[in-house]
Amino acid sequence: MRSSARTGYHAGGETRTDGERDSHERTLAWAALGAAIALGLGARLWLAFTDDGIYWPDEIYQSLEPAHRLVFGYGLVPWEFVQGARNWAFPGALAALLKLCAWTGLDQPSAYLGAVRVAFCAAAAATGYGAFRLARGQGASALASAAGASAFLLSAVPIYFAHRAMSETASAAPVAFGLALVLDRGRPGSRPRWRLLLGASLLGVAVLFRLQNAVFAAGALAILAARRDRRGLLEAAGALAAWAAFYGLLDLFTWGGLFHSAIEYLRFNLVEGQAARWGTAEPWYYLRVLWSSMPAPALALLTLWALGARRAPGLSLLALAFLLVHSLVPHKELRFLFPLLPLLSALAAVGFDALPEAVPRRAALAVVLGCGAFSAIRLPALTFGDLGQYEHERPGASALDDFGAVNRLLLAAHRRADLCGLKVEAVHLAWSGGATYLHRPAPLYPSSGPPRESGFFNYALAPQGWVTPGSEVVAREGPLVLLRLPVTGCRRDEGYQWRLP
């Protein structure tokens, strides 16, 4: 344990007091944090504008597609928004952003998609700062907090998911800042009420975006109770109760029943176990995949967490509870753990301060930064096997720009003035950008839809070997082509439904 009893130390041949050392460390901490935010944001923006692919259909059909339908009046509807197994808070927030884009002239898909990606990248960078504030609130020094936040900002997994419109990525910032405000140990009894209410409200928003974040909300209340902070407990519980009421009323207004989406979601996943259709994994899946996807940062984060767990027992137990809950659910995906990553970074910062006195702080900071930088450099080589996705189907496939060619051809189809219908023959519609990318109120057919001769569509997105006589290749992306079919106009399809098959 580091001692604060020393009055001075030698550096470069001169003696510095504790105050000078602390000032120097704070300067170094802010420099490291600023550099990590800048580099991390740059890496996220680079990926956002070079990767048009899809990690999993949820990043389109649980977020962008319902938001597009809300703003522009059309879009494919997945089963969750037929049965009401998702609430409208997250797609509603995205709809507000799309509406703002439309009002400001960014009403073309390349423009509003770019705006959405920038917004998510900015939120991811802010999440790194949230991890810094959370660590400071748990008593970590500025230098240690900067080290922990840098691990989040520079590591491959947080960068990979950052620009994707998923509830996990959207809720990470509210979780980090919410816990930082609610659990701040530096203001016992004197914390302004607005800080606690704001923190609890952010946790409420996180639960609205993703139901599983209720673990963080409940855990925050448990920690306040364990601290015997009666006032804080009552105020936080009141704020969370207000957000729970809003959740119920939102479902009542949109789906016709109080907490309809939560009930349907839990029934589908826990009672019926339907999520297992998309695969199951062993309980230690998350630890295994964290290691395979970003080994150096994972080793640093978990080692430092273990070293400092006793210094932040409440937050450590909360992180373990979230990990355990997800480990016990049979269907697992690495993205489910994304809201936990800023907590791990904050806990690692607490552990950083618990390093033995013999370990130089600058050297330890350099090691943590190096682990993150090495992981970021390795990002272009990430495979789906590394991320624990498609492990049995195509583990060696690159995790970047998967189905990106499909989405770029949808953007090309959008620019065809005569388009009146499109059939996507190359892939299942779930692995395409849907109406969000096509952005035309024209029927969008799956590969199992009507034949080309039906006259219901005049363009097809197909493998290049499927070019038929009379069709014209108007755009090409790798092995896929956009074909203009020998059809003048389109017949009206009276039976067409905007349902995702």
C-alpha cells in the first residue's frame, strides 16, 4: 500500500514535496486522459466511417429501423415491435436525432447515418470520462483513474462496438455517470441533492434503454443501504420509482399495457427460453471471450480489479452480480457485457492505487496505456471467433464490415431515381440495413419473396453469378451486384407488409 507519510521524494536529482508530486501526477493524469480520449475517439470515428457492416441485426432492427419508421413513416418491423417485447425509449431517442437531421437538411441515408455514428462515438468517449469520474468517486487518485479510463478508451472491444446503435452501447454512459453521481464517497452528508437525483435518473434512463441495467439500479440502492445513507437511499429510490412509473406509462401508451414490453421480454427469454435459438454458451464464456478479444487489457483490468476489490467492495460486488446474472443466462453475446466495461475500468483504477510501493506509478501507467494501445492496433485483425460470435459457423471471418457490401449497395439503390421495388436475394433481410439504408418508400422483398417476373420490383441485390439476360449491373461491391431488371415501373403489391421475415 502506498504511504502518504513521506514529505518529499527525489526526482532528477532534486527533492520534491508531496504537494509538488501530487500536482505533477495530476498534470500527468489529465494529459494521459486527454490523449486517450483523443486517440480513442479517433479510432472510433475511423471505424465508424470505414465499417458499414452488421455485428448483429439488433443494431438495425431494435434501434434504427423503428426510429426510421417513426420519423419517415416506413420501415421493416421485427417480431419484437409486433408483439411489443421492446419499449420505445431507445428507438424514440434515435427518432429524435433522425428528426433533427431531417430538419437540418441531413435527410439522406449517408448523412443521417453518419450523424448517428458520430453521436454514438462521442457518447463512447464520454463513457470513458464517466469511468474516470466513477473511479475518483471511489477514492482512486487522478493518475489511477486516468489509467483505468484509458483502458476503456483504447481497448479493441469498446472501440469495436462504439458506433453501433445498440442499447448496450447507448446505456453505458448513463450507467457510468449515474453510478459516479449516486455512489460518490467524497461527499458524505454534504452531497447536493441534484447530483444524487441526476445520477439516479441516469440509471433510470439506462434501464429504459436496456432492462438488464436494473441490476445496476438495484445495486446502487443496496450500496446506499449498506452505507446507512438513509437520505440518499430514499431520494435515489424515489427518483428510480418515478422512472419506473414512466416506463410503465410509456408501455401503456404505446403497447396498451403497463410494463407490457418488460413482461413480454422476460416471458420470451426467461420463461420460454426462446433466446437459446440463437445459441448457448458455457458460464465462463465472458471471461474466455474477453481474453480472446483483448487479452492484454483484460489481464490488466481483471488483475487490478482483484488487487483493489477490498477498497471498493460495494462496486466490486455490483460488477460481480452483473457478470454472474449474464453468465447464468444460456444465450450469451459479448455486447451484453458492454455496460459493465466502464465499471471494470473504474475498479481497475482503484486497484492501481493498491499496487505495491516498489512499483513506479509512471511505469504502471505506461503498461496500462501500452496494453490498450496494443489492443487498438490489433483491432483490424479481430475475427468473429475472437468476439465469441458465429463461433461454429465462421470463427475465422473478419469482424469488420460484415455485410458491409450489402449496405453500400442499398445506398446505391437509394440513388436510383427509377427504383420502385427491391428484392434482396444475396442475404436474409435481417443482415441488411433495411429501409434505414434504402430510404425509399418502396417494397423491400426478402430472397424468399416473389420471383423477378412478378413485376413487383425493378431492382435486385444479388450475387454476381445471378445476372440474368436483360438485367443491367448498375453497381458492384465485391461478390455482390445491384441489378436493374427489364421491368418498366412496378405493379402494385396489394398484399405487401412491412414485416421482417
